[in-house]
Amino acid sequence: MLNNSINELKDKNELIEALLDEQGRHLVNLLHATFKVAGMYEANNNRYIEQASKLRGILKQIFDDEADFSLAIKGGYMYLNGVRLKADRESEVAMTYFLERWPELGISGLTLTSGLDPRELDKFIFFMTGFESGENREENYDAIKSRLIELGIENIIPSRYSQEAEEPEDADKYRAIRAKAKKTFFSAVSVVHNTMNQAKSQNSVNIAKTKRVVQQLIDVIIEDESALMEMTALRSFDDYTYVHSVNVCVLSLILGHNLGLDRKRLSNLGVGALIHDIGKTKLPIDLVNKPDSYDEYDWELMRRHPIYGVKFLLKTRSVEETTARATSAVYEHHISYDGAGYPQLLKKRIPTLFARIVAVADTYNAMSSGRVYHRKKNLPDEVITNMANRAGSSFDPILLKVFINALGIYPVGTVVALSSNQVGIVTRSNPKDPENPKVKIVADESGLLELDQVKVIDLSKESGINVTRIIDGDKYNINNANYLDKF
Amino acid sequence: MPEMIQIDESDFIEIDEVQIRSVAEVFNQLIKTVKAKLVYPSSSKLPQQFMEKLNSDFTAVLGEMDKLKLKIETDAVLFSDQIIYRAKNKAENFAHPFFRDGIVELEFYKGLPFEELDRFVDILALVTRSAHVEDDLATLLWEIGFEKISYKLMDDSLDIETFEYGTSKIKTPLKSSGIDYRKMILENSELGLTEEDFNLDSDKNKARKLPAGYKNVPDNVADYIKRLTEYDDSEKSAIAEMLQADDNFKCKQYIIDILFEILGAEGDNASYNETLDLISKVRDDFIKAEDLRSAITIFKMTKELREALKTLGDEKEKRIEEFIKGFGASERIRILVDTLNNSKDINYSEVTEYLAMLSWEAVTPLIWALGELSHYPARRAVCQSLETVAADHVEVLGKGTENPRWYVVRNVVMILGRIASPQALNYFQRTITHSDIRVRKETIVSAARIDNEQSANFLIMALKDESESLQTLSLKELVRRKSEKAFVHVENMIEDKKFKNRPTDQIKEILEAYARLGGKQAFEQLKKMATRTILIPSEKEDRIKYYAVMALGCIFSPPAYQVLDKISKSRNKRLADAARRAINKRLREKEIA
């Protein structure tokens, strides 16, 4: 009985929200259309009269239920009395108009009170249509406010555009995702650390535990790829081997996710990627940590690590799907798309899908960090250029394309110089406009900014600011880790 | 304003109790369904019936409460803080798989579809059946991505030995360290770029339309970067094909292929042996997992490899030869026996196919297996394979006749009979006198399969077996063979004083055999028996007379006919009737002949 009544209440609230959402979208559409018509016709024109009548109709409907109401923008969304309006195909244009126009006018919303009469409404429509905004938002707002008073418009009250409206509506959600990403990333590093140690000392590996952390990584990726991508861009860890494995895992999962792999396959892919270098635990530690370049003998040994990995896995595990899939990544991640590489195949063939994915992620991370096999560190554009140059020979061209698309040409974590004479760290790529990602501004001509001065700008919305080049953050003391909590 | 709800507390508690009972029943049904899936073979209808009942129970409960939330403890399951399940003992603790894997809460929502519930039960059955699955309950449930079932994991379920990591460790002080940022920002020479590269509006860059940082790339890369965000139809279909191909990825075949690939590339003997040992281990894993098909594939590939290496005559060839023999080693057969005894769904034709590939060295372990196998189809598979494996090594198989277990001996005798090697008769000499009648019977049947004089002697020997049914069995076989040698032995049986005391069926069989084996030779004796006048005949004597008349019908000679004709007209109705039947039988057999 109690349950039923709670459900009834819940249902009622949902009903009210759904109603406001529908009315809100209708109102936004009609308001937008009325502004447009007012821009073309006089107030006594039938076309306008007809349009204004429709607008009054929806306003009356809303006033029937609500004495006063507010239509507002916040974090890229529109709200009617606090209920977020779900943009659909019909209302998308109108919403985009208000989301762009109102901040220019310095207003974040309008409150309409029940005393509103048609004359007042018409005055407001024609005033707003003819209003010429200046560059300064504050001045625009003040001008609108005072003019409305002069016109005797008392029942439509604008509210000032605030920083709060600019902050993402789901800032808390972002914060939570970032925190989750960080926690999961480091859990994964710990799991790899334990797994590698177990492999070395106890000759066993706990696939379930490995899979558990992989599934948590996938949960984060499904929610927000950038959060984990940012973690992979951190380059200063001491235990590079473990972090490299987690990075390869995250990058493989991002590629797999963008490719459309289902949960089960993603889960298996992640396990394979996380332990792709497990064979290295069977190599002499001196070789793995050798500071000098490898000689031919070193290489011969190093080239056996995929085979050592296979032998270790199959010795300690039974041949079930996860193990078999992981084995394919372990065995073939150094085999090129054209069958070259190592271990040498008796008969050349295209490696498995998982191995091809891990190969792309492994190469990208190794080249970006410059720690594996003591190569030099490359900047993201150099890595992408190098890999793109090898599409079809070393890498599956389609997978590489999906990968670069997912990462963006300026991957998250890339340090970029901007045409505004600022330096930023890419915090979110922009699939629709890859050249204009979201960037954290961390330095300007005067030097590094204080943390509280660091802010995020969306280059796709900031006209006139472009990326001019990619720079090596290390050279300029720009450490991504310092800015993780800024988004 | 919403209507105020008046709650009568006593009603509320009552409803709760009813709900608790219903939920307990649902959980109980869940356990039963999981057990049914574990116990019955996949072909059985019972698990499906249990599933349907479970589904209807869930639908009923979720109809009442929208969401069913269960809390899991180490050995109990709770609903509304009331225990609805408590494990009876450690061995049968249904809460354990959940708790062990960190699942502390389960939620089922209204509209739970049958398919989702079915998959949930399948996963429970999987983790309950074997502790050796590589996943745990939580990872398996995650992979499904249920819509109407959710679960809560303990925060520390990963049980990670936390390693000292964190971004605080890698953060650095925000110091510019005297770097001239203005110079850095304004300088564009770092990547060897020219002024033109930096000028986004230059003619060259406009033509190439490449983003900053990608100006100096080769044309092929430039083209690649430019087309990055678009996927043409061929690329879209390539992605679809890629995923489709991956759907068809055969995990086990892949593992087998790469193991042989690695083996083929191994240079030194130590690595070669290590890989062979690994193949051996993988094969054993397949057998344990009831996947005989994959084990057969390994077997076949090993044999192919042996053929390929034959010409080399090196150490590797010898090693492969040993490896092949190892397939039939005792410890390997032991693994197979364990699998067969615990399996409910194994494909027995694959078992036969696998075993039939073994070399003769496996004969002794296979005989041992015959004594250990619990299920008839498994024993049959071993017997069938032994026919092939032991065909050229009857002497090894024959040793199985010394086995202390009568049923092993019987099976060995049967296989010897099917191989039908005359050599088998040496072993039948022992088994024909075996204390167990079933072994002796099998010996007769098997000996009958070997069509030679020596086997006839066996059958004659069996005429003296203490079991009358075995005597009859031998007799029939001797008749089938038309063994002339047997006639005199049958005659001895008839002349024996105790003959009249034999059971009716046997008297009938012996007399008929006597007639068929002896023909005219038997006529006089049978005529005498059939026409002998006894003043007050006993029932036993009457019986002999009757079947002697019937046996005369098996002698195709005019005198025999005349005697029967005469008897058929006699006043003794019973005998006359027997004679008529014998005549008819005789006619039928003649027609058939």
C-alpha cells in the first residue's frame, strides 16, 4: 500500500515534468518563430497576429498551471521552471538560437508573471527583435533591463547572465567521473603490478581480478572517454611498465568502443591489452631495465616475449574465451598488419582483431612516451603522422582511422600553443570539429598560470583562437598531472 | 495536493510477511532451477519446466512490488531485513558464490524478461558447477549488461594490494624555471616549421587544408588526415566485415594453430620439448572441458607433423613419436575417465573417434578404463575404439581376460570376438571356464564369431557348461555352423540318463539340434524315441516323445516323413498334432530352402 502511494507520487512528478518539458519545447519554438516573424512584419500584419496568438496560447496553458514561470539557460541546456527541456529535432534550432543569443545579450533567462497582457508581450517581442547588442554583455543586460522598464514591461523580467550559467550543468557529474577515472586507473595500475609480480613469482595470474578492473575501466569509458584519456597522457610515472600496460588497455578499449565492440568483447580485449606484455616477466630483469641500446642478442631475447607470454598463459590457464583472446593479443601484438614483425609467422597472415587493436594502442603509447626500447619521445602529431604513414603495412588502416578519430588529431593531454599567445592542454577532443578541441589554458606569455587562473575554453566556440602547433610540455615544465582537477 | 494516505500498520506488517514468503519461494525456485540445469542434460525438458515456473514466480512477485531487492550475506539472503534463505551447510551454500565475488545486493525489476532471467540462471549454474571458470560471478553478470537485473559490488571487492600510486606523486611545482614563455609561444621553429606553416591562411596550407602540427606531412598522410572524419561505404562495410569475422573467431582452434606454429619455429630442443609439453597440457585441458573435438584436432595435427618430420630422422621426430604414444598413457586415460564419469553432455562418437586414434600402447590403460567407467555409453565407446587400437595386438588385449573384474573380462572377450582373430581363442580357454556366467556367455558369443575348427571345440566344450542356457547357446551356434563334430556330443547328451530331467525348452533344443546335425544319422534314434510304447508314460517321457516327433520334422528324408505321417494319424491326439506341426514346419523350411 505504501509502495503504491510512493509510486503514485513518483508517477505524478514524472507526469508534471513531462508536461513542462513538452510545454517548454513548444514555448521555445513559438517564441523563436515569433521573433523571426516580428523581424519581417509589422505588429498589425496578419502573419504576426496569427503567430503571436499561438504564442499567447501556449503561455496561457503554462499560466493555467504555474502562477509565474522562468525560461532559463544553464550549462548548454534550456529549462522551464527548473525542468530541463529535452531537445528534439523540432526544437533544436530554436534552442540553439537562445543558447547562443542570450549570453550575447547578457541574459540567462526570463521570468514571466501571470499579469502579462498581449500588449506587453508584443512590445517585448518587437523590442527584443530590434535590439542591437554590443560587445559587452553586462552593458547589453543593463540596456535591456532599463528599456523594458521604460516600455512599462513589468511582467517579463530578464535575469543577468552569470558564470554559473556558463559552467557545465553537469559539473558535479564531470567531477565524479574524473574522480572515478582516476581511482579506476590507479586500481588498474595496481592490478597490473600485482599480476606481473604474481606471474614472476607464483606462476599464476588471476584473470577474474584483471577482468574486474577492466570492466570498471569500460564503465568509465562508456560514460566519458576523455576522463581516462587524460590519465593516459600522464608521463612521469616511475613504474613505466605497469602504466604502459594500463595505457595500452585504455587506448585499446577506446578504439574497441568506437569500433562498436559489445561489452563481452570489450572486456576480453581489455584483459588482453592489460597483460599484453606479460611475457616480459620471463625476461631477465636486467634486459627489461637496460639503460643502453639493445644489441642483437638482446633483441633476440626481447623478440621472444610474445612466445613467453603465450606459454605462461597457457601453462597457468585453461583455454577459455578470455584466455584465448588475451593470448592472441599477447602473441601477435608485435606482428604487423602485413604479417611482418615478430614472432616470425610460418605463414604470413593478418593478425587477429584484438592483436591489431592492441598493436595500434601499444605503438601509440610507446612512441608517445618514448620509454619502450629507449626510443625518443614523440609528440602526438609526430606519432599520428608516423602511424598514418604506416597504415596498411604496420597497422590495419581502418582501425588506425577509428583510433585517430577517437583520439582526435590533438589527443587529450596534448600541449598546444594557441593563436591567442596562450598555451593549453587539450582536455576534450571534438569529433565534429577535430581542429578545435576544448583546451585548458595553463600558460601565457607571462609564464605558467596559477591553478585558480586555469580555465577551459572551447576552441570551436571561441572565434579567432586556433591551435598553432603542438609543443613538448616537458620542455616547458607543463605537467598534465598538475591540471587533472581542472575541467 | 496529493491525497493523504492512511496506513494501517498491522495491515502493512501482514502484507510484508506475505511478500517475504513469496520472495522466499521465488528464491527457492531459483535454487531448484539452477540445480536442474546442473543435473539434467541439455536435451532434458526438466530445466525448461523449472525455468518457466521461476519466470512465472518472478512475474507474480514483481507485479506486486516493482522491484525486488535482495541482500546477500556470507551464508544467507535477506529481503526486507528478513532471512529468506539460510545455507544448510558449507557444501550447499547458495549465497556463497555471490558473497565470494563481492556481490552484496541484487535487484530485479518489473518487466524482467524471460531471456534475461534465463541467462542469469545459466551464469549461476556455470559458477556453481565449476570453481575453475576463469571469470567470477560479477564479471559474468557485467558482460551480459542486464537491463532488469542489477547488483551492487562491495567497494573492496577487487581486493587489490594497493600499490602506492596517485597523481600527487607525479605532480610538480608550478614554476616556470626561468623559461621564456613569450619566446616559446612566439617561436615556431621547434618542429622545423617555416613561417608559411604557421600561417594558416597561406596558399599552401589552404590547398592542403591540414591542421596545425600536420603541415609537413607526406602527401599520403595528408590525404589520410584530410579524410579522417569521413567513412566511405567501403570502409563502413570493412568495419562490418571485421566484426563479423571476429564473431567467427574460433578460440580453441586459434590456440591449437599458434601452438603448432610456435612448435614449428622452435630451434633448440629444450624449447621444443617445452612447447610439446604445453600442447600436451592444453590437450588435457580440452579433455577435462569435455571438448574431445579439439583434442582430436591436436591429435591429427601431431600425426601430420610426424609425417612431415619423418624424412628428417632427427631428435624432433623421436620426440613427436613419444608424444603421440603419450596420448594413450595411463595418466592421460585417467583424465579421460574422470571426465567421462562426470560428464552429462559429452559427445560419445567423438570419444570413440579420439580413442580410436591412440596407438596400441594405450590398450592396457584402456582396459583399466573399462573397469573404472561408470556410464554404459562411455564403456561402449572404449570397447569400440579398442577394436581398432588392439586389432594388431590381441596378445596385449588378451591380458585383459586376467582382470579381476568380471565385467572388464566380459568386455575384453567381446572385443576379442569382434576382432575375430584366431589368436583370441587362446584367451577364451580361460574365460570359457570363468566363474561368472556372463563372461562364459560372452565367450561363447565371441568364439562363435571366429569361424574355425578350434572355436567349434570351444562351443562343444560349452555344451558341458553348468548353465543350461549356455549349453543351449552353444548348441544353437553349432547347429548354425552345421558342426558334424558336435553330433556325437549331442548324442551323448541325449543318451545321458539325466536327459529327461532337463527343462522342456532345452529338451526341445537338444533334440532339434540332434536332428539337424545328424540328419539321417539321427533318424533311428529319434524314431525310437518318438514311437516307443510305454504303458504308463510319465510326464517327462511324454515330453521327450513329443519333442522327438517335432525333431523328426527337421530331418528331410522320406522315412522321416513316413514316420511323421503315421504318427499324425494316430489316436494320441497330442502326438498326432505334434507330427502335423512337424510336417508343416518341414514344408515351410523346404519352401524357404
